[in-house]
Amino acid sequence: MVIILDKIVYGNVSIFNLLLALIVVIIVALIAKGISINLRRALKGKISKNHLRNMVRLVNFIGIIFALIIILPIIGVNPTGLIVAGGIVAIVIGLATQNVISNLVAGLFLMIERPIKIGDSVNIDGTSGVVEDVKIISTTIRTFDGLYVRIPNEHVFNTKITNYNINIVRRFEYTIRIRYRDDAEKTIEIIKNLIDDHSFTLKNPAPEIFVENLGDSSVNINVKIWTPTSENWNVKTELLWKIKKVLEAEGIQIPFPQREVWFKNKPKTT
Amino acid sequence: MFELHKIPFKFENKEFSLVVDRIEGRFSYIRECNSELCEKNILSKTTPKVMLSPVEPVNLPKKLTTCFLIEFEKTSIIEPKTTKKIFIKFPMEFGVFIKSKKDYEIIDIFSPLKPKFTLYGDHRIGTICRYSKSKIHSKLPRVNPLYEGIMELNIINHTNNWVEISKSVFNACGMELWHTDKLVSMKATMKIIQEKLAETEFVNAPLKKGMKKSMELYTPNTVSIFTPKFTMSGWL
């Protein structure tokens, strides 16, 4: 058996060398396969299928390169020349594609950190919209008025991101102004009952309703309401007008701006 | 009330009304509850049958969550190494099913009660739950089955300390509802593992003999001998 393994096939390469090279290729292929499977599981649903497929291909490609680097010396190919040439090419490509590579690296970090995912409503450096795609180099947003915005990942990674969807609950608030002569306690009670009656205003965290300040023309009541994030917009747009109608039905009105005017000399009346 | 009915079918009381009738070549479904009207056409080759059944109370007004939380009217304190059986009430939801040949299909879900939701846990990783409040009863209380059902809850304190509990949270997957015409019930356990950690789980058994099993909308995804549990962490 040993004699067969030591048999030279060409140059200094024996059957043993060829078998070793084959084993290395198999091991690297299995490792690449394992990484691909875990990558698919981790990123499924977070990026589009096309990009996931491309990432898996990239992993397999890197695996092939790695295997080649290991087996070339084993099968008698001197990689020194290749490495030198490869190094020069890498420097040239690196200089030419600095921005692309920084966007790519930022894209990978974004996929690891996951501050945003497809479908989230976000604000990235002043651009608000829904995340349509998180690609390897850029992120695509559809603004709320339907525009397409492509943001390079380096910019996304280095800027402030506000994600409106990431938490399961959100709060919104109103300021309700009533006349000074209206009963603030009664107003608070009416608003509280209306909020309690709505299915999507949460029991906990409980809503907060209080007199916030005594304004120039009105008593200002602050209303803070928590809802499930998915229902936040609907409840916010629905509830304010209901509050207004119910208060008016109870004789509580929203005042116009007012001024009291004092005359220095009392006007003569005839 | 909770059985298979032939069409035409009509059920009416002061809480809601259901009418399923044949009109020309189709079947018409009309439900009225709390001034809300639901009308649907059922297009079927054969004449289906209709069934009204209690369902898991986590569907209305829309499917936001599969969890529901029952807050106890008064906080309770349970002795160490003790098991205590209590009865609490839960809100009712009804499903209307049609049966054609072998399968049942849900066509409507309604409830005379207005649902409410709450957050259990953290703002980021907590759970939105259907909310309900109940007194704790030592004996089986009387209920109107159109509004409330009864849960027999076995609270087991495995710890060496007195533990304060004010609520119980359940996962509707694995919920087993049983009914008669006068009572809808379920059984569950709440195992207190640590002072701020408990596990709830349903028990597949009726409260009384002769109860029939209700239709299930939420079933565990995997075939398992273990029913899904809910882990309450941080707030009991």
C-alpha cells in the first residue's frame, strides 16, 4: 500500500500527494457548504433571494480559492509567482475600488448588526420610507410618496438610522386645547373613556392624560397613547377627530386665540 | 347551539344573530353582532353544514397576537412548594365554520365583547397580548357562555419563597377549549420556577364530563407530545 502511495505520477508529485489534495478539496467543500447553509438560515427573509444566492456563490468561490492556495504546492505547482502577480493585481484593484469595497464591508456589517430589514419604515439621514432591499453595496428605500432612493451602505452604516418598526409598541401624542371656563377634569375623563374604548390603545403601557400647561388662550391637555406599532398610524389618524367630536358633544370647545383688551381711558357712552 | 346545523339555519338572541340561507344558486351568510354586520356569499357545489364553535380568544379585531394575558383583579401571594387550583374567566370569541364533505372552513369570527390589548414585557422584545381581567374564584363561578368562559388554573409554586402573582399569560397554540351549551372551559397550569419566572401550559382535558372539544384555529406547528408553553419572565 505504501509503495503504491509513494509512486511518482509526475515531477515530485506522488499518488499520496494527489490523494491529500483531493482530501483537502473535499474538506474545504464541506466547510463552504456548512457556511452556505448557515448563511442561508441567518439571512433568509432579511435580504432578497437573489442577493442571498450571490452571497452563497461568493462563499463557494472563496472556498475554491482557498482550496487552490492549499493544494497548489501539494500538486507541485509553485504559487510564489502567482502570489506576487496576485498581490500586484490586488493593490491595483483595491485602489480603483476603494469606495465599492468600503460599501461592501459596510454592507456586511449592516447584515451582521441588522439595524434595518426589508419592509421596515425607516429614516436614514433625513430620507424616510420603506426599506425595499438591503443589497451588498447599497440599500434601496421607497419613500412614502413613492420615490426610489438608493443609499450607499457606507453612508447607511455611518449615519443615524431611525427604525419606526423595530419595537413592537409605539407612542403618539396629542395636545388638546380647551377654554379656561371648561372643566379640565371632565375633559380628561371623557378622553380617557374614549381611549379605553378603543381596542388598539394598549392597557399597558397605560395612556397618560394631564394638563400640560396654561396657555395664552387655552388650557392645554397632553394625551400620550401607546399602541402596537402596526396599528400606530391608523389609531393616530382616527382618534383625534373622535376626541374633538365627543368633547363638542359634551359642550367642551377648542377655543380660538384670544386677547383681553384694557382701555386706558374709559370710552364715553351716550 | 355549538353543533353542526343544516342549511337553512337561523340563530338569534339579544347578543347576536346568524342566518345562513339558500338564495338562488348560492348560500348567503349574515351575522349581526354589536351593530356590526357581516355578509358573505358561500359558493359551494354541495349543500354545506354550518357550525358555531367557541374559538381561541385572540382573533379580534384582527390577528395581532397568539398570546393572551389575564390580569387578576387582586394580586395573590402563593405559599412555597404549594399547588393551588383557582378558577378565572376569559372572554369569548365564536367561530362560524362550514363543513363541505370532510373539511371544516372558518368563514367568520365574532364576539359580543370589545377586545383590548396590552404589552407584556419589554418594548423591544416583549409580547403584545389580548388583555382580560378576572376575579379569582375558589369554586366554579357562574358565567354567561356568550360572554365568558372558565379556566381552571393550577398554580404550582416550585420555589422556596412566597411569590406574588398578578397575571397569567398563555399561548393560544395548544389551547384546548371544551364546551357544552351552558359552559365553555379550558384547563391550564402555571408553574412558578423562580420568583420572576413561570411557565404556562394547557391541559387537554375537559372541566366536566360530557363536554365536547371545540374547534381549534391554532395548532402547534410540529408534531410533538409536548404542548406549547409560554414563559413568563420578569413580571408575574
